[in-house]
Amino acid sequence: MTEFEFAKSSYSGGDAGQECVEVARNIPGTVAVRDSKDTAGAILRLVPSAWAAFLADAVRE
């Protein structure tokens, strides 16, 4: 199985203390999200339409 290739947001600033998520979109049909401070922790797997809905709602806030 292909491993997720996580990327941190350009807004994260690279500081270890920042609260950020990492997102992987390299697996077809899956968007994976994890806490950048706990890379060995849980991974939330979403279908792309759910991720798009989340982003659309987040932009409105």
C-alpha cells in the first residue's frame, strides 16, 4: 500500500509549538489529515467531497 505523503500548511510558520494539521492528497479517493505535533497519532481519512465541504465551511468562518 502506498504511504500518505503529508504536507504542512504554508501558514504553519514551521514553529514546533504551532497548532497545525498536515494533509495528504496523494492517494486517489482519499484526503488524509493528521495533527502535525503528533505524526504517529490518528489519521482522519475523508472522501474528497467531505474535505471540500469542510474547507468551504472553514473559509466562511
